[in-house]
Amino acid sequence: MRYWPAAGAAWLVRMVLLSFAPASQAAPGLPPRLNGFNVIQSPDDPFGSDAARQALAGIKKLGANAIAVVPFFWQAGPASADLVRGKDMSDDQLRAAIRDAHAAGLFVVVKPQV
């Protein structure tokens, strides 16, 4: 289990919000609009597996240009600033999701669920 101090949580929220900037403020190389899906990891077919890569290819084939990878975080209560990383995916699996999505021609937003 990985703990994120309040400063880390604030940085994470800022990165997510910046990824949804209006098209006029989009970073160079990004399309004016991201069309895609939220994705979570399946225990039977984790990110980095052939089945997960086939799913990403299917998403691209449907016309999507982006995915939002959704790792889970928990907090003790509404006022708690410390986040605990869920066990839904490891750092290596998160990296595999990003790497495989880029290989499929998709943009990636990491969208933590707290």
C-alpha cells in the first residue's frame, strides 16, 4: 500500500484538471477534443496482457482517440488529506496501460478515483 501526503494529492488533482484544459489552451500535439473511454483493470486481463491490448485496439477502432486510466485511491474520511493507493493496479501495470495505449495511437489521461 502506498501513502500520498497532502502535497502529492494536490499535485495529482492539478495534473488531472490541467489535462481537461479548453482546446485553446491545449498542449501542442493534442487534438482539440479527446473522445474516449474510462478504463479500469480487469483482474483476469491486467494492463500489459494481450487481451488488454486487444481491448485498446477495439477502442481505437470505434473512433476513440483517448482513454482515461482510472486508478483507485482511498482516504480515511472526508477531511483526511492523506490518500492510500488502492490495490487495483500496480505502478508497472499503470505504465503498461499508458505504453500500450500510446502504441495503439491513443492519448492518455490518468484519472484517479478517490
